[in-house]
Amino acid sequence: MRAPILTSSHSTLETRAPKAMQTLKIEMAFAGAALFALGAFFATRPSGAEAGTVEAAPVRAFTEADYAVFDRGFMLDDQPCMVGLEQQNICFSPSPLEARIHAGAVVPLDVPLVAAEFRVIVETDLKDPALRTVRFGQTLALVDPETRVVVDQMRLLPSAS
């Protein structure tokens, strides 16, 4: 006599099939929701023409915003400072060369065109890369390094007149 192989009441295939289908339905629902979210993201994303990056345009002159960056009338190491960058502990002292600096002037060959402090350049608006921001005492100047001509200048203290 033969032993019964598997009757329908003992089949594991029948008992697992509904549970597997239920799990499959949940997984498909999650996958469908994820695809819907991805499609919604791409549908609402701006196209290449709309998403153009805004690049700062370099300027060839100082602005009011540049002037406003600097602090005036503060104390640094118990000493009064007329103008500078207080948070960076930078104070600008007057220079005898400042009186000769004006737009259109040529910087003498014996005066080096040393760029202003890094913090000064970072804090002010983007300038034309062909120009160099130079500090002479309490005055900033934009100088063409090839011709040494002062393109623009900004006195950091208001004039006494």
C-alpha cells in the first residue's frame, strides 16, 4: 500500500499563496507611489531655459553696498579705529598716498600694486577680473594692473568738508 503523498489540506503552496500575493500587492503599491512621486518631481522641475543660473556680473566701480561693508568708529585693542572691519579685527590707518589717488590717476611705478586684504575683497561686490582692488590707507582703488590707471576709488571715511 502506498502512503498518500500530499493531500490538499496539507499543501504549503496553498497556504502561502494568499500571503505572498498580499505582500506582493503592498510592495507594488509602494513602488507605484515612489514612481508617482518621482514623476511629479520631474514634471514640476523647471526646464533648462527656466532654470538658468544667475551669475554675478563683475563691475568696474565701487557701490554703496561696498561702502556699507566697513565699520566706522569702533574700538580695537583699546584703541579707537576710524574705519575697518571690526569682526575681523582689521583697522585701516591713513596713508600719505591717499591724497594723490583719484579716478584717472596713474599709480607711480615706485608704489607696488598690492591687493587689498582678502577679507576686503571677499566682503565687497564682485569686481571685473581685469582690475585689481588695492587699498591705500583708508581708500580703496580699482586699478588696471597693465596701465596702472585708477579706474575707480572709494574713500572709506566721509570727507571733512
